[in-house]
Amino acid sequence: MMKALRSKDALSGLLFLAAGLLSGALSLGLPIGDRIRMGAGYTPLALSIVLTGLGLIVLARGALNGSAPLTGWHARPVSFVLASALMFGLTVERTGLFLSVFLAALTAAGASPAWRRLEAVSLAAGLAIFSSLLFVMLLRLPIKLWP
């Protein structure tokens, strides 16, 4: 049984389960409301329930099927993805949405060992344009677009 819990799927399921339970517990401190008048905690609670359910499904699949065991993890992708999230969080207020999404996407592109400049810049520009159009133009969220 312990060997089955060391599979990639089982560990991913445990991670989803833990994140779902933690976010669900944190969202309980917010007003939930009802379906007609949703409070600030309604959507986080609903998403945490979905994530917890997904975690249970993936955990069961990994425990029952006994997929390949986790042999190790690579520090490069993890560090670049974390750095990307930090980059976005630290720059969005100072540089605006467009540049912060662009910089975060470029940082995340470094996670791939086969990093290609043209593809990374093209993807970063596309994501920056899409997010700017979606959040600032279409949804009219009060987010600064430029510095």
C-alpha cells in the first residue's frame, strides 16, 4: 500500500487534496452567502470543493493503478515557476498588467530546458495582449495597464 502512495498520481492527488482542504478552511472565514447573493467566500469554497474532489479522484487512481513511482524532482522547473509567480506579484502594481504578465511569462519559459527566445517572447507577448484585452478592456477591472 505504501508503495502505491509513492506514485506520481498518488502524490499529485495528495497535493491537490491538501491544497483544496487548506483553501476550503481559509474560505470559511469569509461570508459565503447563497446562490442568488454570493458572498466573498462562495467562489473560493466552491473551487476548493472541486479541487478536493479532483485530489481524491487522482489519489484513488494512483493508489489503485500503481503508476510509475516518483524517482525525483527537478529543481529548475519548480524554481522558475515560483519565480514567475513572484515576478508577477512584485511587478503588477509598479509596471502595470501588460509588462508584469510579459515578464512573468518570460520567467516561466525558463523552466523548460529547451528554452527558445523567439517562442518565449512570442508567447509572453500573446499572453500579455490577451490578459490586457480580457481583464482591462472586456471585464473593465480597475487594473493599471501601463506604468
